Amino acid sequence: MTAAALPPSRHPADSVHSLAELDEAVTHCRACPRLVGWREEAARVKRRAYQDWEYWGRPVPGFGPRDAALVLVGLAPAAHGGNRTGRIFTGDPSGDLLYAALYDIGLASQPTSVSRDDGLELYGVRITDPVRCAPPDNKPSVTERDTCGPWLARELAFMRPTIRSVVALGGFAWQSLLPALSAAGWEVPRPRPVFGHGARVLLPATDGGPSVELFGCYHVSPRNTNTGRLTTAMLRRLLADAAHAAGLRTR
């Protein structure tokens, strides 16, 4: 068999048959040596404030109902946030702002998120990342993003019957989402839409099914919030707009 005739390599995401199975399978991924080493080192050499924690130290799955109408997509778990707690955007300043905003508009059961067993529930919203392991300096490489990409595409494909809007929290999420949405069955226009806070793009389904609306939002990192680039009011307003586009009721 010639090189040109070799079948394409399969990604582990191709072998799962449900969102629950994907959430379990992704936690065992060891595809990116640099990320595996970093996440495990962070879990071993703990931050002083968390010396009594047993760190998760593995890839972090998405969080929220599997029939959500609205999906929020970030960047990657924080070394001492999601990589510690085992739940996305949990235990770090970015999550503090995000979950408080979701609570304020009626899409979360409580305003805080400190551990994966704290009782928090999301209403009609699921949160996920394009990269599932904590990266050094919060900067995954392009290769790491693309290696992890099939997990996100498969997650979105499983949720196609209910998703109506998606929020990209930052430019990295936006760039990761475009190919993932395309792979999951939506049409991405060319030239590709440009990220910006408040950007909105309606993507029709390739099979005539329900469309999805993509929203751009500045990431909820302290770098943006401490400088005023993203305020709490801006975040609440954008999340409410995306929720309304998804058919969710807010307060």
C-alpha cells in the first residue's frame, strides 16, 4: 500500500457513541506530551493555598446539561483552577466572574463555583474548552489545539439537536470553534468571520437542520477584566443576548 492510499488515522473521539462516553474518554487522553507533563507537574507541585487539595491533574470534560441550547467555549483549564478541581472554570478568577454572571441572568443555580461537588447546576447552558489540559502560561500550541480539536467537534455533533447558540470566549476559542462547527455540520462562511466582542454570525446547518448563532466575547480572564476591557455589565449583556438567541429565558 502506498503512502497516499493509507487510511486516515482515527482520533479517540471518533470511537465514542454518546456525550457521556466522550466526557469519560477525554479524561484519559495523553496525546500531547507537553500538556501531560505540565498538568501533572502542577498537580504535584501544588500552589501553597491548595496544599491540602488532591488535584484532578487530568483533562477536564465539559460541564452542563447534555441537551443545552447554549454552549460557552473558553480556552483551556487553569493549572490551579480546573486542573485542581476537575471542573471547567471552577476555582479561579475567570470562573468567579463567569458563573456569577450566569447566576445573575438566571442560568446558574448559584453564583460561585469552588469544586466539582459544590452542587452547582447550569440551566440550558454547557461550558467546554477546545483544549482540555492546562497549558504552560495558558498558551496551547496550534498543534495541541488541533490535536484536541476532534473532542470539541464530536461534543458539538452530539449536541446538534439542541444547540442554538455558541459563545466563543476569546479569539482562541473563536478560531477553534470555526473548524469544529464545520465538522459538526454547520456551514462556516468564507472568508471566515473575524472575532470581536459582540460579533454575531448565523451558521446554517449543512443538512437543512437548525442553524446556530456564533457570538464573540472577550475572554473572562483577569487580564481583560482588571483593565476594564470586559466589564461585568458587558458580559451579562452578551450572555443574555446569546441565551435569547438560543430560546432561553433570563431574568
